[in-house]
Amino acid sequence: MRLIIKKLLNLIGGDHFSEKIYIRFFQLKESIQYQFLYPLILNIPGLKTIYFIFSKAFNYEVAMFIAARKDYIYKKNNNTENLFLLRRNIHRIEKGLLMKNRRSIFALDYIEDTTILYKKIISLNSQNDQLNWAHDILEKYFSVTDSHPTIDKAKNIFTNIENRASRQVEFTPYSLSNENKDNSFEEFKKLAHKRKSVRFFTNEQLPERSLIDKAITVAGLAPSSCNRQPFMFRVIDDPQLAKKTSNLAGGTTGFADHIPAIIAVIGQMNVSPSIGDRHLMYIDASLASMNLMLALESMNIGSCPLNWPEDKTKDKQMAELLSLQKFERPIMLIAYGYPEKNSMLACSVRKPLEQLRQYN
Ligand SMILES: Cc1cc2nc3c(=O)[nH]c(=O)nc-3n(C[C@H](O)[C@H](O)[C@H](O)COP(=O)(O)O)c2cc1C
């Protein structure tokens, strides 16, 4: 829209004229918005809805939410592999198990569905920690809860699942006292200071994939709402694809050619059917991304988060480039590689403590 107005003005009166009118026009627009329009919208019930009938600003997010909900309902009703739901429900049961005054009957509204889902998923997958955890939590649940028609039915389904290979590990709630209590603040502070956004990388050597995998495993340890982890990391270390991806990011002007590899942090909105949960993927993916960048830094691999603002055209290009589903989108990109020797870093002085925190 801005571009069209600018071009029209340019045609009418040339460069200087168009620049002047253009600035005045947007000053006037902002002043009308600030003084009249926004106070009205904020204070008159119903106006918000009317205002956004005329704006397409949220269409993209709405379309994504609908695609996510469609996928969620499909998976739920067709009892297919919904690992998000399994992790969520197992985690809910796990929380029930660790409560101080544990109830003898709980999780009635989802224990049967969860057991059926578990049965389905293990029939499609080989044994892994995630599924062993689900198994151990269900086993513990059935061993501590009282008899109830719903629980008994689910227990019957569970005990009739074919025996799995025996194993040592137990993934059930454990006591905090077993944890190492080392005070590692100074070490952590050093790492947090050392991590800086690196924008120039050497093209001579790319960090080995095994190191990236190690960092991503640590990234996955970040907290996530109900343990759902609505994100994944797409590591782009193919030079051609990395070049295309970094050129798509708006904030790489001046250093896109110095990025040898990039990680696209992909949010997955189909993790929940609730509209109130639509921000989970942004929050959880960002927490994991911070872990990732610190883990990379601990191995002397530099990184730079890159903004991925909502932009219909670019989102479409990226979705095609990475074959993303309709309910997936990049949360941010992370350029990575070994830093170029003696390249410059920004100071980026931070907010002082008094601007950063307020008690109560
Ligand atoms: C979500 C996010 C998006 C960012 N996008 C860009 C970007 O597009 N281009 C860029 O050069 N830096 C980008 N940065 C890096 C910030 O400029 C940088 O983190 C900030 O100035 C603090 O500096 P430091 O990371 O070196 O400590 C981004 C950072 C974050 C967290």
C-alpha cells in the first residue's frame, strides 16, 4: 500500500515532492489514529471487531490457527500418531503422581484416551525414551490408583499391550534431593557474557553435524508448556539452501553472504486445539532457541538469531523452500558457524537492573 502511494505521488510531483507529501500523509494518519481512532476502539465495546473486519492483519494467523485445529481434530479422531497429546497427557498424569496429597482417583476424563493413544503410538514406533516414559507413568498410575470403572477399563487395555523389551531405566517422578546442588552461577554468567550475536563466519569449516545435534539435544531440555514442545529445528547446512534462506531473512543485509549455515526454528501450532494456546509455539520455541545458542557457544560455535516478522510473501516462500505444513511457520532463524577471526561484535548494552525488574 505504502509503495503504491509513493509511486503515485512520484508520478504527480517527482521525488522531492513525493517524499514530503508521503511523510506528511503518514504523520497525519498517525495523529488521527492516536487522537481519535484508537481511543474510540479501546473504549467502545464491539468496535475492535468492526475495525478488524476492514483489516487483513490477522488473517494469516487465523488461517494458521484453523489449519492447526483441523490437524489436531483429525489426529485425535482418527487416533493417529499425536505425540503432542501423548506428551501432554502423560505429563498431566505425572504431575498428578507427584502431588503431596495424591488423590486415589484422578485423570478420569483422559486416562482411557491416553492409554489408547499410547497403544497406537507404540504399535507404530520403536522403543525410545519418550515412549518408555509414557509406559512407566501409566504403569505407576495403574499401580497407585483405586479401582473405578474408567480406570479399570484403561488398565485392561494397558496390561494387554504386548510386552516390550525389558529395560533398566525408570521414568517416574523422582526426589529433588538426588539432584546435584553445585553452584555454577559464575560459569553460567561467563557463558552468557561470552555469547554474542556473530554475523561473520568462516566459510572454510562448518561445525560437524554431531556438534549441532548435541546442541539441539540440550535445546530440547528447555521447559515447555505441558511438555508439548511445539517446535522443531530445521538445520540447513546445504550451502545453496543456506544462501537462499539467509537471503530471505530481512535482517541480514550486509552479512547474508557470510552465513554458511542456518537453523530455522519452526513453530507448530497444531499442538493444541485451544485458541488461547496459539502463542505457545512462539514462547516454547524461543526458550529452546536460547538453550541452543548457549549450547553452541559452549562449543565455540557462533550464532546470530535472525528476525522472522510476519510477511505473507516471505512466509509463503519459506514454506515452499522448507516444505512446511499450513500450521507451521518460522519463529526465527539462527545463523551459525565458526566465527571469522577478528570480525566485529556489537556491544548492545543492556537495560540496567532497575529497568529490568520490579519486585511485586
Ligand atoms: C528474535 C531475534 C531476532 C533478531 N534478528 C536479528 C536480525 O534480523 N539481524 C541481526 O543482525 N540481528 C538480529 N538479532 C540480534 C540482536 O540484534 C542481538 O541479539 C541484540 O542486539 C543483542 O546483542 P547480542 O546478541 O550480541 O548480545 C535478533 C535477535 C533476536 C533475539
